[in-house]
Amino acid sequence: MAAREKILVALSGGVDSAVAALLLKEQGYDVAAAYMKNWINEDNVIGHCPWLQDIEDARAVAETLGIPFKVVNLMQDYRRLVVDYLLDGYRRGLTPNPDVMCNREMKFGVFLRYARAEGFDAVATGHYAKRVAVDAKGRPAVAKAMAGENRPAAWAIFEGADKNKDQSYFLALLSQAQLASARFPIGHLAKPDLRRLAAAAGLPNARKKDSQGICFIGEVKMADFLKAYVPEAPGPIVRATDGKVLGEHRGLHYFTLGQRKGIGIPSNTDGKAYVVVGKRAEDQALLVAFDAPDAPGLWTNECRVHSLSFVNEPITEPAAIECRVRYRDPRVGITFTSAGDSAYIRFATPQRALAAGQIIAFYRGEQLVGGGVFA
């Protein structure tokens, strides 16, 4: 460890980032904390947004640990880099991922640049992921040392030890430069162990529930958020198999491929449920079909991805690797064929409801290779 390396911890008010700060202090780092003030929903027009309570919880953690704390106002950057990206994507019929973009553009973008300007060496977060030193061939640092090589190590991201909490997927678009100044102190912990550490240290938020919502916006349902910012654009609900109009929707931005609930049309007499299988921009039609293996457009063996990003060396030759098509989905084998800034992916098993605009994360075993965006 570099002597008294200065690390700024992004304290969210939750227990994960609190324990990240606790561990870094115990390890002897020069630790300070900051709350990223990215969004204010003062009128609560789009649901519960407990930012004031989160700030107080973060401040209380810093006081308990005896480390400096401040609130950093990044609202304009967040609106430009995350919210506008989110809203623009939904207006264009896509399904963007604000959490992945928040990590790349805000936590390890704007916030990291702020930290460096303030004299810090790195930024730490409460992500369940591991940062591991590797050599140019991607081998862990231990293997490099055993091989007698002296080249400077690069950095790789590995899945967190707690597979139920692993958040490596959300880091899929980070670059090597960002990772070099990132710290993930809790990646080796299981959530129950983390809470025990928090309680033993007397952290005031040791029992605070985990938040569920849009990155740094709060307990907000996506439909409510979109209703507040995207005008409704009604159109027909059309059965894809025969073109029959089944009803009307309020706007394509409220729906995503594979969605079953909230479509607004009943199942048939046999109890078969409808599922969204597509969107037709020219007449604002929402395409649906009965949820079955042969539903048109619902399952696929291959796809194209664009906006590729790699943690280390890009993949330029055809490769047999793995991917996650969604955060909670298991890794699945793929054949990756590069085509410049895009790639063609062929899946070992058919995949369901790959929505344009969503993020795909690439892996070699537990190591995160990079990511891209579904076309």
C-alpha cells in the first residue's frame, strides 16, 4: 500500500459504502467522504426521494468514523450525463441503463475528476466487485510474480464474492484509466458479514434497508419518472401474429421487450398472457404476442452490439467468452466476432427479450472483460 494514500469515499447513506469507508480507515488509508448530490425531488412529484435523510445518514457515518465529510453538488452534470441520456433513450424507443451510465460518467467520471482536483489519489464505492492486479495477458498478479515477470500490473474487475450481490455488471463500461483510480473495499464480503461488521463498529446505518431505485434518484418507479418528463404518445396495441388491434397504450416509452405486466389487455380464456415483442415507430404500435417459445421477436440466438468498451485489451479476433445480458441473469457462453466499434454475438442458448439500448457485459469466467449496448 502506498503510504497514506488519500481516498475519497462516495458515501450514499447506505451501509455498503459506510463499511467501505470503515475498512479503508482500518487499513491505514487517509480517508475522507463525500455525498454526491445528483438529484433533488423536493416536491415528491415522482415518488419518494429520501436525499435529505441519505445525507444525514452519510454525515452520521463520517462522524462515527471520525473522517471529514462534505456534500458535493453535481446536479448539473448528472442531469446532462445521466438523466438526459435516460430520457432521450426512452423517447427513441430504447431501454437505457442509467446505473451503468452513472458509474461511468458520474462516480468514476465527474466525481473522480473532482476528487483528483482536491488532492485525492482514488475514489472508493460500495460496489460488490473486486479490483485485481493483472499482467498484460490478464493473469492475476500472483501468477505474474511466480513467472518472474516485472512488468507493471494493469487492473481487472472480478465478480464480488457474494454472488447474490455481485455488481460487476454495472461496471461493464469502465476504462482501464478509471479502474486505476477506483477502489472496491467490500468486494470480498458477503452481505451478512458486511452488516455484522457495520454493527460491530457501531455504524448508525448498520440496519438500514438497501435502496431500490434509479441511480441516485431514489425510490422512484421508472414509469412515474417517465410520466413526469416524457409526453404521452398514444398508439395501438397490435397482436404481432395477425395484426389485430387489441387496445391502446399511452406511449411506447412505458414498455420494454419481454414485459408482461401492465400492458393493459387481458389474457385469453386459456390463461395465456400477452408479452411485448416489439415496437413499431411509424405508427407508434406496441406489438404483443402470447408468451411462448415461438412468440415472434421474443427469443434470439444472435444479435449485434455497439459502443463497445473494454477494461483492458479489446477483443479483435473471434472469441469464445461469456456474457450477462441483464444484471440478474447468469453468465451464458457466446461467440464474439468483432466488427470495429460493434460486434456480432452468437449465444450458446437462445436469449429472451434483448431490448435495444440495454447493456451486455462480457466475461471470461469471473473476470469482467467489458461491455456494449444492444442494437
